[in-house]
Amino acid sequence: MDQVSLNFGFGSPRKLIFGRGSIERLSNVVKDLGLSGKALLVTGRSFAKRSGYLDKLKKILESGEIIVTIFDKVEPNPSTETVELGAELAKREGVEFIVAFGGGSAMDAGKVIAILSLQGGRAEDYFYPAVVKPPVLPVIAIPTTCGTGSEVTKFAVISKGLRKNVVTGDVIVPLASILDPDVLSYLPRDLLAYTSMDAISHAIESYFNKNANPLSDIYVFEALRNIIKYFKDAYDGSIDARGRLLYASMLAGEAINLCGTTIVHGTGYYLTMRYGFHHGLANCLLITQFIKQVSDLMPQRTLELGKRLDLNPSTPTESAELLIEALNGLKRYSNIPPSLKDAGVPEEDLEKIIDEGTSYERNLRNFPRTPTRKDVEELVKGAFKGETK
């Protein structure tokens, strides 16, 4: 169980640009990729306009003789109705590629709009276990948070009712990604903390995972080292440190491209949809209990992770405790509740949360052993009490 496989495969953007001010290179990226004609600029409802980036991106694209149509209707946890509305606009305007600017919601919406624009149908036609095949419109992704990793992944998450549904396929990996740390200067501290915790969850769930492999481990070690080292400075406003978290988020995204997520994400989905928790906060409330849980299943990997993060453990148990304390320190620094109970989840809701978490088979199948309801129960009840020491 502690061994990793050398069997793996994944898709990745054809072009990836990282650096302060790199948004200015958008027009050149479009040309380098051979794209032309009409673009749909997909964003959320307020940030892009409020920050001035909506006008800026439009002008950059138009400087390269691109005709721009704006779709700025994406809400947090985008719904099937929203992406179908965006696809109708894309088809009506005859757009030839998509620029998705925002957090995971805007980028995920852009990916599904790219599918529906050419293939038609309804968003739910492409929910897992379907695997998306060509054709799709090309997508250029520009993230504005430091957690989702959607700018490099084959996943898009779309909500229907109280359920989050995954759309997946290598063809929806963005053709290009532009990561500009300057954009994160606008990111509020609470969202920086929540999205960073999402990246931490991506990394840890990829590491303690049936599909873990030597390449995903490289991404995991580098992502976690950067988040643990630079989180506090980033939270306090350092743009250089925020750039490090953006870099780490991208790496953790590549890790889940290789491995997928597991029971933390599967259980966290319901916490988001039922209680309105930010996705990263939902994962954060579960992740330290998950570490405690899997350290017994994968002791040697637990010890190795602690060593790679320079925590200097001598045993697997100590490694898990040191990692949990490092993450709890970040949570305390950013005023994140220590438990589900402290976050306001009623104890009488736990059985429903466990049932919902157990229903996400796509995530649970990546757990280090064949998962049972008892595994999810242990995760949820431990996270409720905050028993992670």
C-alpha cells in the first residue's frame, strides 16, 4: 500500500506562462496558438469588472484583432443553467475560442461552455462517468485565486441542486494558461486562505492516493513546501509570496490531474452546497482528520512526506502530528474554524453528511484502500470534534 506505481498519464496545457504582468502577453499567446476571430470572455459577476481587468483583457484581445463577446454571469459553484446560457451566447455569436478569467468557477464554466458550444446537449449529458471527447472550443485560462488549479486540469465542477458534478476529459485541459501574480493583489485575505487550503487538499489527497506516482509526488512536495513557507506572508499581503501560492496551486492541480481527489473532496462537496462554505474551507475542515486517518494506512509515505517537508520526524506518527500542527498553525493564523462544530455544522446533520460523502464514488475509489461508509464516518465525526492530535 505504501508503494507507488510507474503507470500514469495525463494532459497538460500546450502553453503555460507564469510571471508578474504576464496578462499583457495574452494577445501574443492567442497568435502563437493560431487562434483568431471571435472570443468569448468568461468571468464572474463582479471582480473582473470592479478590478478593471474586464476592460483590460478586452482591450488586449482587441489589439490583436479579436472580436470579444463578454459572458460575466458565472456565480460561485456554477450551475447547469449558467453554463448552458453561456453556450447559447457562444453559439449565437459564433465564437472560436474562450478566455476564462476568474477562480475555479469561471474557469470550470468556460470549459463546459467550450463543450456545449460545439457538441450541444445539456451540461448533465457530460457528467461523470462520461468522458468528454472532441470537439471542444480552445480555452485560455487565467486564474485569479491560488487554489483551484483548474487552469491546468481536466476537470470542471458544475452544480445541479445540492450536488456537485464533475465533467472530465483531457480535451478540456486549457490549451494555454497565464498565471499572473499581480492579479492576486486584489484577493481578500479570507479567500486567499480558503483557496490555499484547497491547494493543500489537492496535494495531500494526491499523495495519499491509489494513483500516486513518482511524478505526482514531485508536484506534491513542491506545492506543500511553498504553501507552508509562504502562506503567512501571502496572507499579510506580500505579492511575491502570493505568487508562490499561485505557483503551488498550479502544481497541486497537476497532481490531481494524475491522481484525482479522494474522500475529502467527495465529502466537502456537500458541505459547500448545504452550508454555503467556500470549497476550500470545506476541504480544510476535513483535511487534518484525513491525514490522521491515512497515516495508519500508509506509514512509510507519511514518514517520507514529513522528511520531504523538512519537519524532521522520526516516526510515521510523529510525521503526521507535525504536518497536522503545521496546517493547524496556518488555520489559526487565518482565523479558520478548527472543526465542523466550530464552523456551525449541527451534530444532528452528521449522518446526512456521511451519506452524501459516501455517494461520491468517483472520489472514494482513489482512497488508499477499498473505502466503506465507516471511513467517511470516521472522517466526518473526527472533523466535527476536531480530534486531530
